[in-house]
Amino acid sequence: MNRIFIAFTVLVSSSLALAQSEIPPATPERKRAIVDTLAQMIAKEYLFGDLAEAAVELITDRYARGAYDTLKWLPDFTHAVTADLRSVTKDRHLGVWAEPEHALMIYRATGAQRDSLNRERGRYNNFGFEKVERLRCNIGYLKLNQFSGLEEAARVAEGAMSFLANSEAVIIDLRENGGGSPQMIQLMSSYFLNGRVHLNSFICPRNGKHEQYWTYANLNGVRMLSQPVYILQSSQSFSAAEEFAYNLQALRRATIIGDTTGGGAHDNHTYGLPDLGVTISIPFTRAVNPITGSNWEGVGVLPDIPCEDSVALELAMLEAARRLHQSETDERRLQQLSWLIDELNAHVNPVQLSETELSFFAGGYGPRSVTLRDGVLFYQRDNGQLRKLTPLTARRFAVEGLSYFRIEFAGSESTPAEAIIGLYEDGSTDRSDRTN
């Protein structure tokens, strides 16, 4: 999370002043000024005093011994210093970056100017709301790439959640979400929890001050209290994205699917130092979950269902469809859910059939024919298009380009199929017996 941008003045010679966004060289004077400034700021503000002392000692000692002397490009130098700081603290919120333009913006802009610039950037990216969609069987999907704390972002969130309100289940995709504001976490969580719920606290170990975050009692829109919630995450999910997943997981309100996250549970200040061409991030508080009494710092949020990123969305849809199927009573919807479950299960757990097994299905079935070419079955009706068959089970196949139609081969195992059974999404069937 990154809550505050702060201008910071460093007394250095005027020769270090920068022109706009130019990346300056890592001169000995600049490197010394950066190390000295970092040492002062970390010693004063970093949330753990013992780690602050050890981190400062490491970078000042390495600077004194010439460990950074060969680094002439500023990004290389800041990367090396950041790596050294994190080797001690294991804290991915702590670091220094070569960002002259960003540093100048932080330093020069007033609070109102920064808000205006952030709003402009936020609008261009739709405040992190990348996509909201109704998937098959009325499963709602939201791809959220940032937790923006701007007032305008709240209105976009309200619109997105209004769209999802009629969904039978909701999937929230945070796989490319690098963090943001705790206020957006409060708002988004409020749509899935009833009344006032304590989500998280931030505590400063140095002075004991703490700040609590709760869901909102009053909300614009409809709460989704009965719909199952699935959160997709990856190793790139970080900070606020992790908190959102961790909170709802601890409350048993969401199922987490994907990879273990990056592991950043500290809140930080970001400082702009334009004379040095860098920005600096210093964590000053740590998250404490009211249920676990802990957080995800350094370990990440562990998924309930681990999986590869390539199948995370399909696996979430599969889990949602299976759960909905268990409680559904309408025959038409049950058929639609079963149809979707078969397709998704084959995607998540591909069926592998040998060429010998496939050969039992090749042949003519009246107006229908199936041919085997290079280990792949193809289906054709009359003189129509040749369509690839993909196995859903050992005898049932999806037909390329015909989402509403599948075929199943009737007969005994290890013998030529007796017939093709045509399966339709509405539950109807037809049969074509083997003719050759």
C-alpha cells in the first residue's frame, strides 16, 4: 500500500539538479548523497528499529568499501542498494528508485495538484477497473488491476458492483493488481459482508499507534451476501491486493485460487528527491488481521486452491459452476451448468487418449463421419466443414466451432464404436449408427 507522497529536500550541490525526466549518471557525489539520505530516513522512520539499524549499517559499510563504485547508471545503483536493504529486511515495500520525473512531481506539486494529476491518470486507467463481465451461467467477473483511493474511483466501483449484483457467483481477478488504497478495500469488501465488520488494522511498532479499517454500514448498491466469491491471484498480486484476499479468506467469505502472492503487508510513505533523481519508499506500519493476529508479510497469501495462472479463471468458473449445480433445482439451468462443467473440467484437466483408443471412433455413421489424422479426430456431417474433436471424457468430445453441440461414441471399450450420439446444450439428443 502507498498512502502518502511527501516532498523531501536534500542539501546537495546545484550541479546535481536535474532537467525534467533525464536519468542522471550515478556520480560519486550523487551516490553518497543517496546513501546518506536513505540512512537518515530509514533510521528515523522504518517500522522495525533493529532491522533499520542493520539495514543502514549494511549499505553504509558497502558504500565505504566501494561495493557500488562500478555502478555508473543510476537505475543499476538504486537496484543494488534496494537489493541490499531487502536482504536484511525482506521488505518489498522498502527501496529507492531512479525516477526523476516522479520525484519532481512529488516535490513540486501541492496536494491539490497531485490529486488532479492522480485523477487524470486514474481516469485513463478507469481507476483500475479493467473489465466487468457476465460469464456463462450468470457468473460475474471483475478484473481489478488497482485499488484506487480517489473519490471518482468509488463511483466506478459502485457501477461495477451494480453490474455484478444479479450474478449467481462472483470472480474477482487480482492477478495483475499491485496494490493501492485501504479505502477501496473497505468499499469493495462491504459489498460481500453484512453490517460493520473489522477487516484489518495498521500498527506502528515504534509508537504503538494503530488505525482500524471496517466495512461500511451504509452502502450505495446491493450487498451480495449469498453469492459465492472467488478471488484470482498470482505472484504479482501485492500489497492492497493481498490484503483484500487475505481479509476475505480469514472471514471465510472467499475462495482464493492461483499462486502465492508477493508478500507485502506494510504501509509506506513515498518521498520525492528531485535533486537526486530518485523516489524513496519507507514502510512505517504493519497490517494486523483481527482474526489471525498476523499478516502476509514475507510469506504471501496462500491460495485455497493452488493452480497455474493459465487455468486460474477456468478453475474458478468450474468451482462456481459445481457449487451452483449442487443447489440448483431448475432443470434447464442444471443442464446448462452440467454442459459448462464438462467443458471447464476438460480445460483444467485435459483428457489424453492414445491413437489406438482414438482409432476405435473413426468411421462412417450415416450422414456423419469421423476421421483420424496425425493423432487427432475430425468430425464432418455430409459435405460440411471438417471440425476438430477435443476429448471431454474418454468417449465424449467437443466439436470445434459448435459450442451448443457435442458427440459421444456408444459401444464397449477397446472395440469400434457402434454409434454417434449427438448431444445438444438444451438436453436433446440424436443417434447415428455406424455404417462402415
